[in-house]
Amino acid sequence: MANERMNLMNMAKLSIKGLIESALNLGRTLDSDYAPLQQFFVVMEHCLKHGLKAKKTFLGQNKSFWGPLELVEKLVPEAAEITASVKDLPGLKTPVGRGRAWLRLALMQKKLSEYMKALINRKDLLSEFYEPNALMMEEEGAIIAGLLVGLNVIDANFCMKGEDLDSQVGVIDFSMYLKDGNSTKGTEGDGQITAILDQKNYVEELNRHLSATVNNLQAKVDALEKSNTKLTEELAVANNRIITLQEEMERVKEESSYFLESNRKVGATKDRTADGQALTEARKQLKEETQLRLDVEKELEAQIGMRQEMELAMKMLEKDVCEKQTALVALRQQLDDLRALKHELSFKLQSSDMGAKQKSELNSRLEEKTNQMAATIKQLEQSEKDLVKQAKTLNSAANKLIQKHH
């Protein structure tokens, strides 16, 4: 089982690497007829079938990986849409066909790696479907789930209504990967590391854009605060002016009352014409002061309205800044996760390089022993030929002696 897990993991590495490289070179959306994509689904199907427990039915024993895939919608709510779409497809009649359709829809959604990680992290649920030493229950399954992150850089589009997924035969075509047999062992993880770096660069670029947006919003908030301070100062000046005008109005009213009272008391002794002019001037001044007060009150109301609008705009900007900061924290967390995954893949890549070197040395020793054995065999064959010649010579000599004797 350990050898099977290792072989399936290596095949998954080759399949994912070849699919990413060929898709990037092709430069277009992939469809179901694309050979590397077909082989990838075949390899994934073998990985999901490894170590499956057989369930007895009235038709016999049945092994299907559709059961574990159905669990994903309970772990990740976003997967419920895929499961519902698979169940609604009219052409699917077997659990195997539903599982194949689920893999294709998850790849189209670019969530296959996320769904597989969520499934592998729940060993307690998987134990119902897999043996303890199955690939999905061991470390190799987690490694494959990490490698699937690189597939997020490719675009795929499938039309499964006319595709017969129930009767397809999943056979791995090893000839597609034999050309990589003599390549440098150190480049096994380049495909997935490149994909992770692409994701990292995208997140960092998005982080820079968000930082620039936050800085712009902060500058706007500072400008609004300065404007609000200025408006507050102007409002205080306007309030002081209103108070001054009110005091002047009170003074004018008192003066008018005083003039009227004086006119009543000394009306017979003073010229009424002069008193009427003074009263007219006082009334005129009072009217002007009243109009000035109304103008100031209107200006004050306008200033208060502008201040309320500015406060509302500041609240909206503060809310927007909080949302942007929350998104920024989430993106930074994703960046840290991607960096951790990169370090983990680098470490595993170094371990695989050391194993490859040991295998190369052992292979060299075996080739040397094989050459020695081949040389020994040749010597034995030559000796056999010499013995045959000697036997023939002795036989002819014996025949001659027999003839002479007769």
C-alpha cells in the first residue's frame, strides 16, 4: 500500500505539472478533449479510489469515490451548488459518473484544492469510506491537495450534457510522461511552486492596490477633518456675530422705547417734526438690524446643513476604510498561508532530491554488478564453446581409432 501511495503521488505530480505547463503554452481555455486534462482526471480518479472500502449491495460489492465527495458540501457550503448540479444532470446514472462530473465542475470553479483540503482534514469522516492506510488517509493525500493549488492558474470549460461519464474507462497513459524520465529530478516541483508564486504575486499586487486605496481614503478623511475644523471655526464666529447682533437689537429696542417715552413726556415742548424724524431713523435702523439678523440665521442654517452632510460623508468613509482594512487583513492571512505552503513544498522537494541521489547511486552499483555478471557469462560461454570443440576433436579421434582397430 505504501508503494502504491508513492506511485500515485508521483503520477499526480507529473500529471499536474504537465497539465499546467501545456495549458500555459497553449494559452486558451481547456475543454474535455484536451489529452493532458483527461489524464489528470484519470489520475485523480485512481487517487480517490485507492483504499476504498467495498460496500455490499444486492448486485454485489461496489467501490465508488462519489460517497466521500458528497461530504464536501457539509464541510464547505460553497460546494453545495456543485453537488446539486451533478444530481440534476440527466445523463448520469452511476456514482462513478457523478464523481467524475463533480471533479470537472470543481476544477471549473477553481476550488478543487480547497475542497480536497477540507475533505482530507476530516479523517474521522473519511474513515467510513477508506481503509486506514489509504492515500486519502495518509500524508500523500495532503501533498496532492497542496499541488492542486497550481491548477487555479488555468481556465477550463466543459459541456457534460453530451459526455458519457458513466462508461469511460480510466486508464493511465504512461507514454505521456516517459519524456520526462531523463529530466533533472530537482525540477519536479517547479510547476506547483511557479503556480504558488503566481498566486503570491497576485495577492501582493492586490495588497498594494488596497494599500493605495486606503491611503487615498485616509487623505480624504484628513481633508474632511480640516474642512470640518474650518467650518466649526466659522460657525463659532457666526454664533458670536449673532450674539452681538442680538445685543445690538436689544439696545436699539431700549433706545426706541426710551425715545417713545420721551416723546410722550415732552411732546408739547419739542418739535414734533424732529421727534418724528428721529423715530423714523430708529425704526429704519431696527429694520436693517432685523434683516441682518435674518440673513445671519439663514447663513447659520446653511453652515449647519453643510456640517451635517460632512459628518455623514465622514461616517461613510470610515465604514469604507474599516471594510478595506478587514479585506486587507484577510488577504495578508492568505499571503502568509501561501508562503507557508511554499516553504513546505521546498522542504519536500529537497527531501525528494536526496532520495533521488541515493536511488541513482544504487542504480549505478546494480549496473556495475550487471556488467560483471555479463562478462562472467561471456567467459562461461567461451569456455563452453572450447569444451564443445575439444569434445568434437576427441570424438573424431575416437572414431579414427575404432576404424583402425576394425
